[in-house]
Amino acid sequence: MYNVKACSAASATSPLASTTIPRRDPTEHDVQIEILFCGICHTDLHIARNEWGSVMPTVYPCVPGHEIVGRVTKVGSAVTKFKPGDLAGVGCLVDSDRTCPECKAGLEQYCPNMILTYNSPDKQLGGVTYGGYSGSIVVTERFVLRVPSNLNLAGAAPLLCAGITTYSPMRHWGVTKGKKVGVVGLGGLGHMAVKFAHALGAHVVVFTTSPHKKDDALRLGADEVVVSRNANEMQKHAGSFDFILDAVSADHDINAYINLLRRDGNLTLVGVPAKPLAVGAFALLFARRSLSGSIIGGIPETQEMLDFCGAHKITCDVEVIPIQKVNEAYERMLKSDVKYRFSIDLASLKSA
Ligand code: NAP
Ligand code: ZN
């Protein structure tokens, strides 16, 4: 065991503050990674503040962070894919039972025994797992991703959650050329959804509550932008979408979007508002529309997404911040005031 500097929340109401956490010494299948950048996902805020307490209560102290990019510093004797000096990525998962049908299908994100990167039981050290707002992490090789070397590392880090969470449902629901795709909420997830839908050849419409994001949405790859508070603008798209991805973090009316789907169209929720959303049956029944959810992605698909990003030179638009600004970043994220993901430069931890 060794100690590293980190940044943790001591309770649902405390600001994040600097601390020291233990990491295991790498065993034969482990990869030890010096963390260079870690994105700030809205999930970090939901969990640091125990907003999902009824489903997954937060154990304190909590070290968030599941959009990790770094450099390998040590590998165990049985590790074959990585060597010291390599770039490596870690997303939302650090382990699973590896034997259930989901794991066998490469869908570890649906394993009933998955271990999340933070706030899951830590089988090796006891207590809970600690995430990427820290100087280093040790992860079993199977859950470590290869990061294409042509990508900017600060912008690549959020691919490990915001990237795969939007890429996976688009692949599942067949987003491709000729499809009309909506993206609701132009935040960290939403802006990646726009980039992927555009790269996959779809006609992309962004729905935003922030009129000032219009130019950015077009620059990111949208073909049209709708300010969702304008009912007339919404109505123009009624019954026309093949697929809509909803990446909104707060309470909102999803019926307004279900009504925009064509026959057999699908709306997938990836955003996780703390309170349940009301769904009107009529909106679904009338055109055999479906409403579904999706969580991150499995390890094989996460690697596919990273390789796709390498080939298409796709990264997240990031504001790089030192760890000392993490509390300010949380407040700005709540106001939708980030273009479009914060990425923490962990070199700043040395002076924390
Ligand atoms: P984010 O960067 O804060 O973006 C959320 C966006 O939602 C905002 O930029 C804003 O877009 C829109 N929004 C915020 N408040 C709103 C309101 N009251 N009404 C309507 N729209 C509102 O968050 P994120 O990191 O992308 O995460 C989004 C959600 O996905 C969070 O709930 C997060 O926990 C969840 N998540 C899920 C998964 C998964 O696997 N399913 C993975 C990661 C994150 P506009 O300004 O454009 O309106
Ligand atoms: Zn996330």
C-alpha cells in the first residue's frame, strides 16, 4: 500500500478539500497509472452531494473522478498490454464479476457486481474505491484502456465517460447517415453526442435552454439548433426524429421530446435527474415510440470509441483547471456555464 494526494468531499454539504488516500501496490494483473488529467462529470457532483442517495448512497470521504487519462508507471508480471511510459485511460468501471452473461458479452456496465471507479466496495483495501481526483490509481489490466497518442490528453480524458456514454446508445440504436437525431442539453455529454452523431453522418438537431450556445452547437456539428423554451420552434419538429438522446441533469418535461419522435422512434435517457420524470402514456402509444436508458459502455466498446476518436481526431472541448478550482467548477457546471467540460490538470495537486 502507498499513499497519494487526492481531493475529497467529507460530507454531502462540505466543499471538496485536499487529502491523502491509500492505493494498493500493483499485483500481477495490475497497472499503476500516474493521473495526468481527470474530467469533471455532473455525476461527480450528484454523488459528492449524495443526490442519488436513495439508489446509491455516498460513502464519505468521497473522491470523485471517472474520466482518467495518465501514464503507466508500473505493471504487474502478468500484464501484457501495457508497459511503463504508455498512455492509459480509466473510465467509470474498475472491475466486475467477469463471469455473468453481461461480462461475457463485453457489457460490463450491466454486470450486477460491477465495481465503479469511486464509491463502490474496494475488495483489496476495504472501504470504498476512490476516483481520479488523485495523483495515481491502480487498476486491473482488463479495465484499462489504450488512449490514441494523437489526441490532446486534457480533451481525451472526458471521453472515458462523456464520450462512451453518448457513443454507446448511438451505436445501439443505429445512428447513421440519413437519420434525424436530436440531442437534448448541450453540456459535457451533449456536446460529445453532437460530435459523434455528426461524425456518424446523421442530421443533428440540438435542443438547448441556453440561447447563447447556438453558435457553438453549429460549430460542434449540429445542423439545426432549437431553443427548447420556445414552443413554436419545438412544434416544427413534431413527429420527425428517429432518435433523441436526452442528456439533461435536472428535472424537465420529456413528453415534449417524445412527441418529436416519428413512428418507432426512440428516446434514450442518459441524464439522471435526481427526481423521477413523469411520462405521458399517449405520447408513447400513438406512434409506437420507445423510451429507454443507457449507462456508459462496456470495455470493448469503450476501446472502439477511443479508436474512433483517434481516427476522426475527436476530443472533448475542455476548460483545463487546477484542482484548487474544483468547487468553483461545480458551481459553474450547475449554471450550465462550462464549455463544455472541465478537465483537471493533476499536476496542480503537488501544490494542493
Ligand atoms: P452537464 O455538463 O452539467 O450538462 C447538463 C446540461 O443539461 C446542461 O448543460 C444544460 O444544457 C442542460 N440542463 C441543465 N439544467 C437544465 C434544466 N433545468 N432544464 C433543462 N435543461 C437543463 O452534465 P453532464 O456531465 O453532461 O451530465 C448530464 C447528466 O448525465 C447528469 O445527470 C449525469 O449524472 C448523467 N450521466 C449519465 C451517465 C450514464 O452513463 N447514463 C454518464 C455520465 C453522466 P443547455 O444549457 O444546453 O440547456
Ligand atoms: Zn460520468
